[in-house]
Amino acid sequence: MAKKEPSKFAKFLKSVLATVLIVVASVGATLFYYERYGGGIGGLGSLAAAPVEPPPAPLPAPIFTPLEPFTVTLRTETSSRILYVAVTLRVADEESRKVITSYMPEVRDRILRRLSEQRADYVQTPEGRSALVAALTKDVEAPYTPNPRGPVVTGVLFTAFVIQ
């Protein structure tokens, strides 16, 4: 008995079934991979529903306003010492920088008055410098006539600090 050769239809049907089997296996493997390693339950649906967080906004660049150095005589009961300080102000916004620049003589006067009140032995300690920073911040942030609002100072930085 001679074997019967498959018909063209049978060959076509086998090809279609093989293709469907390959596609089903591919989809199944993809869903398995996403569920296992993609972290989502339900395969691709959870990936599509996952919220996409926008990148964080860049932080604004700091605004620094350097001041000319100050030289002040610190007097005690028995002697006098010289304080040399270079100060840079960190301000919150451009408007505050403009106020400080516009009122620079008054800013320098306020700082000089505060520096001349210091005691040399106290201002050399970390607590003394911290207190001086707080006092200078308060003095510089006070309003300048005729402005109803003073500048916003976020930091007083000593770039030079010498007592002789």
C-alpha cells in the first residue's frame, strides 16, 4: 500500500496551526515576563496604568551678594582689637538682591554698627558666630525706608574672619 501524500489544504492547515502556536507561546512568555519582572499584576495592563512621575524641577540657582570687607575696632576695658570680616549674603530672590544693592550704604552701616558691638572673646566662639549671624540677618532684613518690606536673607556667610 502506498502512503497517501498530504493535500495542499492539510499542509496549509499545519502551517497556520504552527504559526498560531508560535504566536500564543510568544504572547504567553511576554505576559509571564512582565508579570514576574515588570512588577505588575495583570501583565501589560498594569504597566500601561502605572503613573509616570515627571522629572523633578531643577532647583533655583543660589543668589549671593558679596559685600566689601569690614574692619572694626573691638574695645574692651583693657585693650582694643581689630576685627576684619568679609561677608557674603545669600538672598531668596532677585528682588532682595536689588534691595540690598540699592541700599548698600545703609546695609553696610547696619552691619558695621552690629560688628562694633561685639566682644572679641565671645565672637571667636562658635556660639558667638552663630549669634552674630542671627543678629546680622535680622538687621539686614529690616525694612529700608520707604520700602515696607525688607530683603529676604537666607544666609550670612563669613568669607574672611580675622581678629588681631
